[in-house]
Amino acid sequence: MTLITADFILTCNEGFEIIENGAMLFDERIIEVGKCEELKAKHPTATIIETPQNSVILPGLINAHVHLEFSANQSMLRYGDFIVWLQSVIKHREELSALATTELIGSKLQEMLKNGTTSLGAISSFGADLEACVQAPQRVVYFNEVLGSVPSAVDAMYGDFRGRLETSKEFKSERFIPAVSVHSPYSTHPILAKKALQVALEEECVVSTHFMESPAERAWIDEGSGDFQTFFSAFNPHAKPLCSALEYLELFKQNKTLFTHAVQAKKEELKTIADQKATLTHCPVSNRLLGVGKLDIDAVEKANINLTLGTDGLSSNISLSLWDEMRSALMMHPQKELSYLAKTLLQSVTSNAAHALGLSCGILKQGCYSDFIVTTLPQACECDDVALQLILHTHQTHLTFIDGEKQC
Ligand SMILES: [Zn+2]
């Protein structure tokens, strides 16, 4: 048993309890969290780790949505408009895929670990990130993605998806959890989505999907018009939207789902997401770079939806660090009270994300996996300001533990 002590312990529990002069007793699981002096007296034989002054212990961060297969992009893709970006992805896809080797993806995962990300939801389009994700020190929920809008290709697309899912299942463990992703309402035929969602139900897999990311998607799904009409008519002049937004949401009503983006979602759609007890994943930097608008975070809160945060891939971000993402989110929603938003964001990358992905971590409490990080603030800080100052000042962790093992 090990006892680690710090000036502050952010439990990230429901009440966002912070323990000053705290300590945590752990092995692979957390045994007890409390006041330093009390735990030291109670467990005199425990090995003690003292942390530097102004240190904070908090749960390891959880990136709910990242595309590692696009990790090679730096300046190749075009930003500012979703369709312009999509066309640049199509143009450079092969080149970027070839560059995104297991070694490159592995190095990105190591960087994420140094930033304090101990779990992630990896959206895998082709399975090219499988080896790196299986070898990753982090806990990975591995979303095998399905897409395809042409009815005649449904069987072939389903077969390919099923093959990748089965392969990923061979590596299933406490740290590698196979899951299912349905790409989006504009790209996935409802028959294909239904088949994949049925498998997810049977296999008890978590599900991820993109939903209402751009104004182009809104116009296409609602009216069959806009930039997506021009885009799709190049392949098929008779292309029509595959279903309405609410019909799409309805497909997921029995699944445990993370809906990503929802920047263009309407109130009734947010209500449906809330009623389905689903999660919404906010990717603020990606949304800004692709020029799709800004999530109505007040409406999400009002609808009482479980909120998580994702970096998306390096195809639409310059960093996979959740600290960078939280800093951006903090600046992007200036109407929210600063300290309150900081706490909301820390909850979104810890307990909310663990709940969404079905992981027994994200909160420092007895029985959870010992996945936690230690970060050190540059100076002393009021207890009430710890969440905000952490977001403002943290780049790398001082210590990172997964399953009670020190990683870096
Ligand atoms: Zn995405």
C-alpha cells in the first residue's frame, strides 16, 4: 500500500469536493482518501510519497474523442470551412495514413500521457491505430467505426466493420475495451447503423457518433440543400438525406452513446439526447478550426446532459492535450462564470467522461482504479481557485499513475 500526500486533492466527485492537506492510500485500486495527518496515523506502515509544495492530486484525464489515425497532419489540411476541410482530407488521406505509423501514433500517446491523459476514446476508421492502442499505457476505449451511404455497399461495409471489431476483441482487457462508432447522419445508411448498433447492444459496447457538427450537415439533413448537396451530387446526382435528425437519434435509443459536436443541434434534439441519458462530447478547438460554430453550452447544461470534452484528431487540432482543450473552452464561453466553468470542464474530462465510457475511474474514491495524476502549481493558491489555476497553468504532470503503477 502506498500513501501519497499533496496540498490539495481534487476528488472530482459529484460535489467537486477538494481536500486541503490531503492524502490518498492506494494499490491497484484506491483504498482511502482523506486528510493527510489522519491517514498517516491510521496507516503507519504504508510507503509514503510526498509531493512538492503546491501540488494537486486529481483523477487522470479522459479524452472522450480522438482520431489517432490522423496524427500525421500538421499543416496539410485546410481550415475555416467544413466542406473545404473535408475535401482536403479526401485529397491527403492516403498520404496522411501512410505517415501515421504505429510508431508515430505511439509517440502521440506518450505525449498525451505526459499531459495527464490516462484514458481515451479512440475513434478508429481503418484499424491502423490498433497496434498502438493495444500497446498504449493508457486505458483505451477503441471505437471501431462504420460508415457508408450507398445501399448496395451496406453488406460490404458491414463486413469490413465486423472484421475490425472481431480483431479488436482479441485484445480485450481492463485497459483495452472494444467499442462501436457510427460515423454520422450524413454518411451512414440507417440500415448499416442499425446493424452496427444491434451488435453493440449484444456485445455491451459503448457507442460513439458525430452529430450535427456543421451548418452544411444541418441544411443537408433538414432540406437536402447546401454545401453537402453540391458535395454529394458529384458522386450521385440523385443523392438525398438518409433520415431526419430525430430519426437518427432514435436509432441510438437503446445504446449507451456519446454524441460528438452537436454544435448545430436544436433544442428538441438536445432534449432527446438528455432523455436517452446519452453524453455530449464538446470539441471546441476542432469546431473553431472547421468554422462550424460554437456549442450552446448553456442549452446543454439546461437540458442536464452529461458533458465530456474531446480534442478530436490532429486533423482538426494542433494539440491532443486536454489542458490546451480546457484552456480553449474556458476562453470560448465567456458568458459562463469563470470559476464555475473551470470546475465544469474538469468534471467533463474526469468523472463525466468515465461515466460515459463505462470506466471505473475519473473520481478519487474507494474502489476506483488508481488512475491519477499529480500536477504542481507555480505558487500558492486559494482552495476555491485550484480548478481555474490548474487549467491556466498545467502543461505536463509531475507524476502519472495508471492502475497504481507510476508511468511518468
Ligand atoms: Zn471526430
